[in-house]
Amino acid sequence: SDSLRSAARGSGVRIGTAVDMSALASDADYRTIVATEFDSVTAENVMKWEAVEPEQGRYDWAAADRLVDFARANGQVVRGHTLVWHNQNPSWLTEDAFTPAQLRQILRNHIKTQVRHFKGRVYQWDVVNEVYNDDGTLRDTIWLRALGPGYIADAFRWAHEADPKAKLYLNDYNNEGVNAKSDAYYALTKQLRSQGVPIHGYGMQGHLGVQYGFPGSVFDNVRRFDALGVQTAFTEVDVRMILPVDATKEQAQAYGFSTLLQACLLARHCVSYTVWGFTDRYSWVPGVFEGQGSATPYTEDLQRKPAYQALRNTF
Ligand code: XIL
């Protein structure tokens, strides 16, 4: 029938969206599109650490559980986002308040508690998010400073212990094409696999902009991870533009969305393609990138853009 979800059927690639839980509660049209157009969902915010453990030891799973229930009711899978990150951590989690040994215990406990809570209900986890800089050096974060680079392998081991069936992912932005950052991920993936660390997937967020052009080497990049035997996924695709919108930018945007989808469909082990919000009505882009917007496949009025049609036709 007439949806991305039906177009994707049989392709081996799940079509997903990030979900804004307040929109899901208040906006019936939004809810209908999530349910009918997609077969995978990701929490845009409610599975992040600040949301699930606002005070140390007090967990709040309510919003995340609502998403998991919604997904189950609609025959969808859930990507878990995210266990280890340098943003959107709870305010109690500061470097001064704890020793490195305590921080290690805190991280371990966080990962184990969260993965266990969703065991069997979240099929993929972004275990570590954005751990490299664009130049391929490790990002200077609370985790690197307190625990050293071994925290990445530890995070995967802890997550695997808590749910041995979940597929465990690295995830980042500006890592779609072949470049210094994706080279670092390639080397890391190889190294962790050779050490027997349970890592199963490479996530590329896919936050693009028409004014930057599109990475031409996406397929080459996806293919080299294919060859390592790990899954790949596009996890947060949006294609922003400098406002105002015009027909040329909309066409370029459609091309950007479909180029990433093509790379996924051409690959052997690319298993999902998720948009970071499907409508401009709730997109994070205008709030973060001054003067930019219109980054999703639906307008604020929930009209389908050329990008929507391009995704449909590419499947
Ligand atoms: C963004 C959300 O979309 C916003 O609502 C929130 O205010 C900030 O985070 N990379 C990621 C996502 O991995 O978690 C981010 O999501 C966008 C960039």
C-alpha cells in the first residue's frame, strides 16, 4: 500500500523514525504517521541518561516504556539510543563529585540497569555515541578522562552481559563517507572484533545539509564495514538547508535522503535507515542551527516533500 513501510517490506532494511514523546501524546496526526509509515522507532530523548535517571538511583522509565509499548502495538522494533554519551547526562553526574573508580561503577551500573530493563524489547543499542572527533582522535569526555580509552570496550561488554541478543552499535555523525573519523571507527571496529569484544554494528547518524554537498564515498565506507562482518545502519538522517526553502534545495534534499538509502540498500548488512524526526513540525534543526530548517521528509503541515517520494521510490 501507500507507505514507506510497505515500500521497504522485503528489502531487508527497516525504515525508522525518531519519536518525540510529547508529540506522540498530544498530536493524533503525528501518531498516525509514526504508526503507518515506519517499522522501527528510536526515542529522540527519553532513553538518554538524564531522562532515565534524573536523580542518582531514582529511575524513570515511564516515557521510554510508553514508546516500547507503542512499538509493540504497531509491530515495530525499537533502536535504543543511547547508553554512553557526553551530552544529556544527568546534572548529578559530574567529574568533581566522584572518583574514577566510582565513575566506572556508575557507568557499569547505568548500562546494566538500562539494558536489563529493556531486555528483549530493544533490538539494537547505540552503546557509545560520538566518541571520536572529526580528526579521528578520541573525544575528550568525562569517560575518556576518568576511565581511559578502555571504557569503550567495557561499555560493549557490560551491555552484552545484560542482553546477549541485542545488537550493539557504535554511532556518530560526519562518519558517513570515508574520512579521518570513519577511518578511526574502522580501525576501532577491527581491533575490538579481534579482541572478541561484542560489537555488532556501525551507526551513521546522517545529519546532512544541502549547502555542504553529500559524501560521495558513503557506499565505499558502508562496504568496508560490511567486509568486517558488522551490520551498518543510518540512524538519524535529516538533510537541512539554509532558509528559505526553494525547489532547488528541496530537490537536493531529496537526493541527499535517497543517496544514503541507496548505499544502505546496496550493502549486504545495512539493516536500518532512520530519519531524525519525519516532520518539520517537531524537528530539532531550527533550534540548533541558526537560519536553517526544513530538514525532514514532511512539512510542518504534514505534507509529503520530494524527499518523501524519493525515499519511497528508492526502495
Ligand atoms: C537531539 C534531539 O533531537 C533534541 O531534541 C535534543 O534537544 C538534543 O539532542 N545526535 C544525537 C541525538 O545522537 O541524540 C541528538 O538529538 C542529535 C544529534
